[in-house]
Amino acid sequence: MSLFIDTKRVIKTGFINFWREGVVSVATVLIMITTLFVIGSLVFAKAILDSTLIQIEDKVDITVYFKPDATENDILSLRESLLNLQGEVKEAVYVSQDESLEKFKKRHEDNSLINQSLLELDSNPLGAEINIKAKDSSQYEDIANFLKASQEKYKIIDKINYFQNKDIIEKLTKIMDSFRRIGYGISLILIIISVFVIFNTIRIAIYFSREEIAIMRLVGATNNYIRGPFIVEGAMSGIFASLITMALFYPFLIWIEPLINNAFLGINIFEYYLNHFLQIFAILLLLGIFLGVLSSLIAVRKYLKV
């Protein structure tokens, strides 16, 4: 019962102090809003980047060109082997000789010389194709090596375009990995800076409460009882900051949506905000409370020697 009463008092004192120390509380919340807004922006930036890279990655593939005399059974057998590669091939679309010819004609429909040359041929000069998409861009090299081994074994493959596109695929993979690492690094740096700044702001609040703390220590208050109100204040700052940050994102994303649509592919960032509202809010809320509580603990421990 005593523990319940003490906890209730700590929470009540934390609430009272938060509202009483208006300027300091507002400063803490504003600093935290800035941090959470930037981190939240990184969440949206990651969504934009991932969507754009998925769109670009979806346009990257390996095309296997077969010799005109390759039989359909041999080609389909190789396709089946590709699909059986463990967790590497997303799809392998077979394009017959006739379909390859139609695609070629359509691609060069404005070139009268090529069209005239095709009319003079007695047979289809093009072979069948298989267009392969990997589940991940880093797996294209393994697929290409498998195809190269098959080329030497079955003698039906005329050309594999991976080796012409290898540099593009590798650069795409590196870009994706680099942006992810940069995003994580920026988030970590912002959290460290935020803890430092909020810690100094909360230290001011603790300084204003120094006489109250001294009296509490004289009457035998425990360390946890003294820390408690400041932890509650830190948590409240995080809660208010996360709520305000989510509200600020609403007009901000409406304003920036047309710019993003013009610059990037495949995502409606405002729709993403609405569809993932609870997940994003949960991230910012937990992060805000964590920053507030951690900063309070550090400030009390280091500067009051409680």
C-alpha cells in the first residue's frame, strides 16, 4: 500500500512540476519536437528511398538469349532449374521465338530498313528468351554464374546480358546499402545530440528545484522518490513532443507531397503517413519517452549526486 501511495505521489508531483516549470517544460518539448521531427522525416525518407529503389530494382533483370535452334523443351528445363534455385529467383518469364520477333519488330517499327530486311528472311533469326528477376539485387551474380555454367553445359545459350549490366546492378546494390547505413547513422547522432541538449535543459529544472530536493533529502526521502518526479516530467515531455510532431507532419506532408511525386517514383508519402500512422506514432512516442527519461536520469545522477 505504501508503494502505491508513493508512486501516486511521485506521478502527481511530476505532473505539477511539469506545468509549474512552464518555460523549462516548453523548451524541453520544443527541443524534443525538433529531434523527433528530424527522426520522423528520416522514417519517411527511408520509405521514399525504399519505394524508389524497389521501382528501379524492378526494372533491372537478367535476360538470357537462346540460340535459334534451341528446343523449347531444353529452354523450359533450364527455366525450371532457375526457379528451383533456393530463394534467389523471383520470376523467370519465358518469351518464345515468335514473341521475341514481335517485340523486336515493335521496338524497330519506325526503321524501314530493318523491317524490309526481316521480310526478306525465310526464317525467324531470333531465339527465345528468359527474363529473370532476382528476389534481391545482390543475388544477380549467383544467378549469372549458374547461367554461365549452364551455357557451357547445354550449349543452347547465346548471350547473357548480366555481364553488360553488371556495373549498374552492383552500383544499385551499393546505393541501397549506403543509404540505409547513412539513415541509421544520422538517427544515432541525432539521438545523442538530443539527449545532451535535453539533459542540460532538465538540469535547469532540477536547479530550480534544488531547495525542494534538499528538504526531501533532510526528511529521509529515498533516491528513487527524489528521481521519480523528474522521470515523470521527462516522460511527459516525450509524450507531448510525439503528439505535436505527428500533428505537424500532417500539413507538412500535404505541402511536400507534390514535390515528392515529381522527384521520386512509386509512393504517395501522405498516404503512407495515414496508412502507417499508428506505427510511426508508436516509434516517436517510445523514442520521446526514452529520451526524456534517459536525460532526466543522467541529469539527476550526475549533477545532483543523488
